[in-house]
Amino acid sequence: MNKFWKDVKQYPTAIIGLILIALVVSLAIYAVITIPYNDAIVSWRGDEASTYRNPEKVPPVWTNLFRVDKLPEGFYNVISEEGAKDVEVIDNTTDGLMDITYNYSFEYIEDDFLQDLIIYMTAKYDEKQPFFELVLISPDGRERAVYNGSIEPVNRYRIYQDRALKKKLGVNPMIGLFATPETVRSDNPEVLDGTYILSIRVRGFEQDTIVTTEVVAHGQVHGIAGTDHMRRDISIALLWGTPIALMFGLIAAFGVSIITLTIAATGTWFGGWLDTLIQRITEVNMMLPFLPILIMVGTFYSRSIWLILGTVILLSVFSAAIKTYRATFLQVKQSTYIEAAQVYGASNSRIITRYMMPKIIPMLIPNLVLSIPVYVFLEASLAVLGLGDPTLPTWGKLIENAYSNGALWNGQYYWIVEPAVLLIITGFAFAMVGFALDRIFNPRLRAQ
Amino acid sequence: MTDKINKTNKMSPDSKRTLKRILKYSAIRLVSLFLTVMVGIFLTIMIANMGGYVDELVKGQVNENLMMRVANDPTYKVMTPERRKTFFQDQLELEYERLGLNQPFMVRSFRFLWNAMRMNLGSAQQMTSDSGSKQVKLIITERLAPSLLLMGTANLTLFFLAITVALTLSRKYGSRVDKFFISLSPLSSMPSWFYGIFFILLFSAVLKILPFSGMIDSPPPRTTGGYILSVLRHLILPASSLIISASFASIYSWRTFFLIYSSEDYVEMAKAKGLPSKLIKRRYILRPTLPTIITSFSLMMITMWMGALLTEKIFGWPGLGSVIVAAVGSFDTAVIVGTTIIYGYLLAITVFVLDFVYALVDPRVKVGQGGN
């Protein structure tokens, strides 16, 4: 064992690979511990409740490091009856007629405009709908009426999508409201920096009307990984994709290697019709169109990751490796120590597991490690074909979403590059270790 | 290789025997590959029909045909609605009986196998071919040419590129270039579509020098020359991503083959004789290694067909891969089964062609030792 480590140390790529594997594995453990499986699934479903604070298709915050003009981050503020931080409450309620104005002041000193400003309101009332007015007071003192209307029990008002306002301002409302008066109609509008006051006046016509408000501003950057077309935080899929990718790769690689080894050993030991049968199955299987059959299974039956994993293992077991192992086993079968074992009365299964299979381990281990990235990428490939498990957040799914939503065309490179980099790191880590192991265990060429 | 061809042209009795052996070897391979494909297609049918998909397909076809026939029948038009219903049902039962749809599962599956092997899969549910037909056979066959163009270009380039690099590296074993290439071998763990995405990002999105996707500009150029140029421009990225993803692995393993063969005694002997290194390379190392390389190339091409499927999707290349992806999108069962079958055939043909090349280059086949 010590010699083995000494050998490994001779290959710097193996060391780097091992470090990378350790990193990926700790990322997977971190993901599983910090985000429980159910939470990950729920937030990846992309319901309004879990995504309403996120902007749509924006790059991560750290990309600002490479920008001269920084993109703004979003913010939000929940305003209850009593008000909230940064909120001045003016209560003019008189005998049953509720009339409260919330003046939410926020500082806006940025190089660029917000993606959207959204007012979420929930109201409790019996018959008469409450009414609200929205006024924005700019740092230069201009007061502009933005919107007024009645409040449904659950209300969402998005300033960016307000057509009437756009018509009134003549430009995109986010620019119209936040640009300096001089530049608002130019090609390069500039932000009017300063403290804005968003004045929300709520009027209720019943005794116990309750209105809660949340102001959500969507920026143009979000979180450590950005967001996708459904406003989901990409970091969830990046994090949870790690354990899924590792699980798929490891289970498939170990499953295939061990089953292949057992079949090859058993077939060679018993010989005769069993051996012939295994040989014929292998020949047929090697000619089967692997991916189309997986596509067929995925479309006709189920896209569950377990079914796909099972099919992958089944289709990969009878591969060229069986032929290679068989050739070695045929030599091993002739060895004298096998004969000795037979003489002292060892059972068939004992000979196969104790005397034959260990002989092939040096060949098996590099192949096993090298096949892990193949299966990790296979999972991503299937997702790209639209055969990913519909509920799971995976790297391949991210790439597929990004690709089919035109991320490459629209310049949202972060969306594709982030999962791709994780795939590369994982693939490389195992491949580097695998190639080094190949040279350690099969030293035939080192002597030259 | 050249002197062998000369020999066969002259047709001496000796080379006639050689030719006979090659043909016999190829014929045996052809028959065994055909049987293999048959089993493969049968398995495909079984998998599809386990969920009753092939049954449904055939029944839908029968239903539609009968509906057409009955609707044109004047006696049918004067029947009462109830009578019509029973009449139709009876006819349908008869038709099922005639086509053997009431037979047991296994019998049915063999019947489907015969149809599937002839690509006789009826019409698609949603998709149409570019010429407007709904025939599955047409939808698939008209996409064959683009797929073959892409695979052909990629494979030929890859084969000669990898063989040259591998041979050169094996002569410079242990040098800095050699070490550099070997350290790049983990790059082959990434599939071709993955390179494709980065190529699109770099060459199409950022540098804007090559097209994003498709096979031809829209509208297509009028002149033949312009047409060919446009196709070539579109071919560069998908072909290079196929080549690059397979090249590092093949260079690595072929270099190993070359190293094994170049340590043989007869190479040392040739060196001792003072033969020029070019001659040693070609006659004493390349020749004996070729059969091994072709076997490995044959295995690699099977995986490459699968890689091409995804690469075609990423590049919007109008080949078989795009057909099957579109069929998955519209749940067109007949097209999915049909494409799976055609891929089976393509794999078999690929392997057969390489087997034939193998027979040409492997002296053991020619002199009749072993061979299979």
C-alpha cells in the first residue's frame, strides 16, 4: 500500500485529480446538508412562492467585478400594518374609513436600472375592495403618480409590465421613473442617483380591512450563480446537481464493473454453453444503438433517474470489457494454484470469487475510475436530449434549459458556463486519477 | 498496402486465392452481423411493445385505413348509426384477425420484426418529411445523407489525424511533446456535444465568424459553388467537436499500440540494418499495428454515432439525431422506433466496412490463419 502511494505521488495529475474529487465530494455533502432534498425539489419546481423575489435570467453578483458600470442588485421590503424599516407610516384613518400612507424611502445609487419593481399586496376584507395609489417621489422632488387601483385578496402589480405607464412615460417604465430628466429619452439614459420615496396610499372602506404590502425590486444580478428563465436560483441546481451527478456516475461505474467482472469470471470458469451465450450476448449488445434505446425507454416508460440508471447499467454490462477480461481469465484458469484449489476441494463460487476475480483488479480499477466521467456526462447528455428526470435539478438540465432558451444567442453565458465548468471539473478529476492509475497498474510501458 | 492492390490487379493464382479468402471472411462477417442486427431489432421491438406501443401503432394504422375505406362505401352511407357502428366494429375485428393482431405476444413480435427490418413502419403521427410525406421510411431516409456527411468527414479526418499524431509521438516516446499530449488525454472524457456548446459560444456568439446552427444559409445560395461553401462553413464546428472529443483518447491508445509493436525484434533488426526511419515507420511499425488500430477504431465509431446524435441536436444539423430528438418532443412512437432501427443498421454497416478494411490489411486473413 505504501508503494502504491509512492507511485501515485509520481503523477502530479493524480494528486490534482484527487484534490478535485475531494472538492466535488465536499460540495455534494454540503448541498445535501444545507438544502434538504424536499426543499431543493420544491424550489426547483419554480413556484411563484419560491421565486418571486428573484429577477429573470440575470447573471451572478460577482460578474460585477469585471464590469466598469456595475449592474444593480435587487432588494425587498415587507410592510405590515405597523410599517417596517425605512418606512414612514401616515395614518389618517377616520371612523371606519382606513386611510394609511406608507412612505418607503430607499437609496438608489447605481450605474444601471432595475429589471422590475413589483408591489405584492394581500388584503382581508368582507365586501368592499380596498384601494391603493402608488406615487414615486424622485430625489429631485418630482412626484409622479404610477398607478392606482383596487386590491384583490392577492395582488401583484409589476411596474415594468404596466403598458399604460409605458405609454404615459414614452419609454420603459424602469428607465422613465429612474432616469435623469435630461437623459431619459436618449440612447444612454443615466440613473438619477439619490433617495427615492415610494409612497403607497391604501384606503379601505370597511372596519377591519387589513392590507400587507411587499415591495420587491428585481436587480440585474442575483446571488452567487444567477437565475434562469423561471426566475429560479441557479445555485440550487448547481449544488444539488453535484450529489446527483456523483451518484449516477459512481453507481453506474461500480455496478457495471462489478457485474461485468462477475459475468466474465463465471462464464470463463464454467465454459461451455454459458461462455458461448455470454459471448453472443456481448456481440449483439455491442451493436445495439445505445442512446436510441435509452431514448425509447425514456419516452415510452418513465424518465425517472432510477429507471434510466438501471437501463444504462443493463446495456453497458455486456461490453468490450467482457472480452478483455475473458482473455485474462482464460490464462488464469490454467494456473497451477487454481488446480491446487480444486484439489483441496474449493467450491466453484470460491474459486471464482477468491482466486479468479482478484487477478483482474489491476485492470478493473483504472477502467472503473475512467468510466465514472463517462456516466456523469451521460446523465447530462440525456438531460440535453430532454430525457432528464423531470423533478430533479441537475447540471445537464441547466445546460438544456439554457440552450433551449437561447442563452448562447442572447449572451447569457453564465447560465451554460457554470454547470459546464462543474461538469468539466468532475470529469477531469476522475479522468486524471484514472489515467494515472492506468499507468501505475499496467506498468508494461513504463519500463521502456 | 499499395503492393497488395497491384497484386490483386494482376490476378495471379496466388492473389486469386487471397481475394477468395477476403471475400469468404467478409461474407461470414456479413451474415453474422446481419443476424446480430436482427436480434438487435427484435430487442428494440420487444422493448417498445412491452408497453404495447407497436400494437397501438399498427392498430391505429388499421383503424385509419378502414375508416377511409368504409367512408367511401355507398352502402355504408345508407346504414343507421347503430348498424354502422357494429358494421365498423366487425370489419375492424376481421382486419385485426387478418393481420394477426389477436395472436399471442411472441408471434406478433416476430411479425413486427419482419416489418421493422424492411423499415415498413407506416406513417408518423405528427411529423412530416421535408417533402411533405408522413411515411416514417421517408422521414428517416431523407435525413440519412446529412448524418453520413457529418460522420464521414469527422471520421476520415479523425482517423488520419490521430494515426499521424500517434505514430509521431510513439517515435518521440518520453519527449516533452509526448508528455504534453498524454497529459491532455483526460480531455476525451468530455462528449462531443459539450465541445460543441463551447465552440458555438466562442466562434458563433463571441467571435461571430461561424454560423450557430443548421446545414445551409437561409436562403440557400443559388450557385452550386456557393451551396457547397455554405455547407462546408456549417460543417466546420460540428465536425471539429466530434473529432476533438474522440482524438485525445485515440491518440493515447494508438500510441500505446505503436509502442508495443515498435519494441518488436524485427524493428530493432531493421534499425540495425540501417533502413531509413521513414521506411521503418511505414513498413515495420504502421503495417503490423493497423489491424489492431482498425479494431479499436471500429469500437470507437460505435460510440461516435451516439455522440453524433447529440452533436446534431446541439448544432441543429438536419440528420438522424435531429429526427429522433424531434420525435421525442412530439412523442412520435413510429419515428422513434424507426430511428432506433436505422441506427442499428448504421452501426452494423460501419462495423462491416471496417471489418472489410481489416481483412484487407491483416495478413492473417489473407494467408488463411485464424481469420474470424
